[in-house]
Amino acid sequence: NNRYVIRCVFEPQDALKHFIESHIPRCRERGLPDGGAAIGVINDDVLVGGIYYHDYDPESGVLEMSSASTDKRWLTRSTLYTLFNYPFNELGCQMVAARHSAKDKALARIFKAYGFHQVTIPRLFGRDEDGIISTLTDDAWRANGFHK
């Protein structure tokens, strides 16, 4: 099948969270924080990616996100819009933040292209692994040109 049809799903939350946790090495044992919200991305009824929003700080309007996928094609323009519509338009956040390994060059490249600001933090993931904190403001999201 050469057709690739993506759609986002919002249930069941536990299964979506588990999928994301199981594909992030540092989260396999300890998991992600409870109380968040997940959006899954499916293709041909198979879950291929997802994003989990957690650690919401309503006073500052900041939400942290963790994501994972098994298919590089999961981030279509319409999927990206749906994934970021939730924090920016539904919750009214002014910024979304993500932490990821500096070793994940592909993810850093995707985030940068989408408009995230990135700061490398030495040893963020341990003595031998630097991390990157990537942040996307609502202004940068609206101006990025991906959903025009």
C-alpha cells in the first residue's frame, strides 16, 4: 500500500501514553508524569507516533511535551497543526518545551525547522550525555509557515 493516510486520535489515553513511554529510553522504566494529555497518530489503524503533554504551568502558560514515533513520515503538516493546536489554541499556552538528547540530530533538525529555539545543556541526561531544551512560542508557531 503506497497510500499514507494519517489521522490523530485522542483515546485511549493510557494506551497512547504507554506507547510514547515505551519508545523513549529514559521513560521505559520510570514512565512519564501522570495527569497529562496524549494525542496519537495512526496510519492504517496502526499507532505510529504520539505526543504527551505534561507538567503544565498555567501561571506561566508553559507546557512540556514528550513525543515518540516508529515511522519518520508521521509529522505531516496537518498532523503538526493538530499536535500544536492543542497547547496553543485550546489551552492558551504561550510556550511548549521539550527536552531531548543532543545525540538525536534528526529531532533537533526537525524542531529547528519548525521554529523551536534550542539551548544545549551539558550533562542534562547524565555525565556522558548532553541534552537540548527546545522551546516553541505561540508567536513562532503562528509565524512558521507550515500551516498556511
